[in-house]
Amino acid sequence: MASPDDLRFQEFEEATDLLAADPGASTLSITNSSTTAPAGDVKLDLSDDEENQQESSELLGGEKQSGGFWTFEYYQSFFNVDTMQVLDRIKASVMPLPGRNFVKHHIRNNPDLYGPFWICATLVFSVAISGNLSTFLSEMGNPRYHYRPHFHRVTVAAVAVFLYAWLVPLGVWGFMTWRQNAERQTSAYSFLETVCVYGYSLFIYIPTSILWIIPFGWLQWLLILVAMVISGSVLVITFWPVVRDDTKTTAFVSMAAIVLLHALLAIGCKMYFFQTAEPIAVLPDSTVTPAPLNHTALTRLLQNVNILR
């Protein structure tokens, strides 16, 4: 059995000699983990903001895919979102709040094309199908109207929606990048972030186009006004911080152009897909009235017949 003297800490002669030869050498001390430090020595660093936590979570979750544009991994990163992120961005697009920038508070340096693509595809079919149903319901019960489905409206809607969702963001991104290099130091959004904002801003038009089936003109225009206000607010709140440092004329003209193009899309869909159907006119049955007989000509004809006999 070990004696109490054996359990005490002992100093070894070799370590003592080494410290005597080199007093400046670094040493390692081992302390008991159960020893608690004084309360004054404990410090907590709570200065990390929300963006730093987001970056840390991305690094812990995995590295982003890198590669050339010809690789599958390059395009896979554009669809790297989950259901909760898409739902959160859709919710933010239909309930815009002042001061809540869509890019900084919801995209957070992770723009996607998954949500914008399916929103545009759904909007194409909802507008085309709702337009046909609206025409049918408005003329139901009219015996002179013959319903005929317009399948070409799907093609027209696809061309209009997808061109708007790509060309307008391209123009906005190019203009803001040019103004950034020419006049300002404020960083503009990337092209993918601009496309993402425009794609999610179109979501409000999906339920609006479905409600356009109700054949009341005043209600349809009221729904257009509400949808334009909600959707346009998302764009104004997002892009105004980028252009407000420019000249007043440029800033207001830019915002006016963004809102006007967005309104033209809604009004154009309403005028083309939900126009009142023109009934096919059916002529009433006309009775043929015989011309009055010419008795003189008939008498001469009979005389000629008798002469021939």
C-alpha cells in the first residue's frame, strides 16, 4: 500500500537543472479542471451579429460548391434552398414591411432560382387557365356564344412572364452597376440577387389571377391595384437603398421605371387574358319574299306557246 509521502508532488532533479540552465524557457502547467475561475475572470463574447452567425453556420454546414459554369455543381448551388427558406421568402414577398430589405433580411447572400422558376411557371398556367374560365363564366347562359378554349394563351403567358422575369432584372442590374461605377461607392446587388427579388415579387399575382375568374370588372381592377401595391412595395423597399445616394432625378426616375414596368405586366395580363368575350353573331332567319309576277310577260309567254302548237 502506498504511503502518504508517495502521493505528494515531487520535483525532479532533471527539470530543476533545465530551468536553472535556461530560465526563459516556456513551461506547461496542468491544473485541475474542476477548479473554478473567479467570477471577475469570466468573460463572454456576445458581439457576433446575425450576419456573422449566418456565415459561421454556412461554414459549419459545408463548403459551397465551386466549379466552372459547364459543371453540374455550378448550377446546383443556385437551387440550394430548403422548403422553410422558400416559404419564408414567399411570406416576406406578400407582407413587405418598411425597413425590411428583402435581400439583406431574407436572401442573406444565398439567392436561389428554385423559387423564382416555379413561381413564374405557376403564374403562367394560372393566368392562362383563369383567363379561359373567366371568359366561359362571363358568357355562360348566352345562347349566341360558343365557347372555344384558347391554348395559345399558355405560350403567350410563358413568353411574357419569363422574359419579364429575366430581361427586366438584367436591365436593372446593368443600370445600377453602371451608376455604381460612375457616381457612387454603394455596392449594388448581384444579378442573381436581382432575379431572385423579381421572381418572388411575382408570387402575389398567382392568387390574384385566380380571383380574376370572378366576372366583375370593378373587382378585377381592385385586385390589380392591391397586387401592384404589395408587389411594388417589395421592389421599392429593396432597391431604394441602392439608388438613394445618387442624384434625386436619377433615383426617382429609376424607382418610377421599376414600378411602371411592374404595373404594365399586371395590366397587360388583365387586358389580354381577361377581356370580355365577343359573342358570335347569328343572323335571324330571313323569309324570302317572292317577286310580284309580271302579267304582261306571262300572257306573251302563253301566246307563244299556243302558236307553237
